[in-house]
Amino acid sequence: MRTVLHAADISRALTRIAHEVLESNKGADRLVVLGIPTRGVALADRVAELISSISGTRVPSGALDVTMYRDDLARHPTRTPAPTSIPEGGIDGVTVVLVDDVLFSGRTIRAALDALGDIGRPRAVRLATLVDRGHRELPIRPDFVGKNLPSASHERINVRVVEYDGEDAVTIEEV
Ligand code: 5GP
Ligand code: MG
């Protein structure tokens, strides 16, 4: 097992992403940051917090569960949904920044777009991911990337966050 991002690298990457979101959105106005459970939610909360402290404007964050929108639900019928929590005010007319820990085939994000469509109509949806490991199966690409980590299919990327795992680290291992 090899560590590819240490805690300080993750912290720098999230700070950079916060600055990039602010630049592309031309400020913190009408922004909502939504994480995909589980670890995406912790990362989304941190990005929203960073954007808020950099800009001085409070940017809300929440969670978007996509379980019921997956195209492989029939193959994994025991998957248990996680809570969705949309900030007060909803998502109509705002820019939603989706945050996930790892981007792989793109199917989770496709499901997330479907889930969002049932909640409201954002003016735009952007995608931030801590790790882009490649192997896309759909025409989806991230707008903000912590680290591009070209990986083999037999490799597993472990994302550990303080909120759930007691430490921040990204490791890669053969499986
Ligand atoms: P996708 O739907 O793009 O194939 O996969 C993305 C989702 O699966 C993300 O929510 C991510 O958490 C999880 N995922 C896919 N590959 C990996 C991986 O190598 N490591 C981790 N930690 N999660 C992965
Ligand atoms: Mg995940």
C-alpha cells in the first residue's frame, strides 16, 4: 500500500478547489455544495467552509444520496440509502457543486444528476472530486480535481477522512 496524498496534501487540494470554485462562479453568490455519501459529504462540508472563510459569504453544504437512482440498483438490492439533506432555500437557480471522493466510471454522478432533477432546477451543476482515477464509462468529466491518479482496474484507492476514519489520507493498493 502506497500513500499518494497525506493530510497536508488533501488540505491544500481542498483549499485550491475552494479558490477555483470561487473563480469560476465569480464569487460565492448563489452557491450550494452537495456531497455524495459517505466521504463526499465530509469533503463537501470542508469545501463549503473554505469557500465561506475565503469569501466572507456563508456557503451552505448538504448531502445528496443517489442510491435509488443508480443504474445497477437491481444488481445490488441490499444497498442502503443514506440521508439526503438539501440546505434551506433549495437548489432552484443556484450553482450546485457536487463533491465526491473518487471519480471512476461516472455512473454515480449520472445518478446524482437524476437525483438533482427531482429536487429542483439549478442554474448550473459543477463537479469536484478529490481523486480522478480514470476509467470513465460515460461522458462525464470533473470541473475541479484534487489529484489525477491514473489507476489500473485492479488497484483500489482508499480515501480516509478525519470525520469517518480518524485521519486524512489517500492510499493506493493492489487488490
Ligand atoms: P463511479 O460511479 O464513478 O464508477 O464511482 C464513483 C463512486 O464509487 C464514488 O462515490 C466513490 O466513492 C466510489 N469509488 C469508485 N472507485 C473507487 C476507488 O477506487 N476507491 C474509493 N474509495 N471509492 C471508489
Ligand atoms: Mg463514494
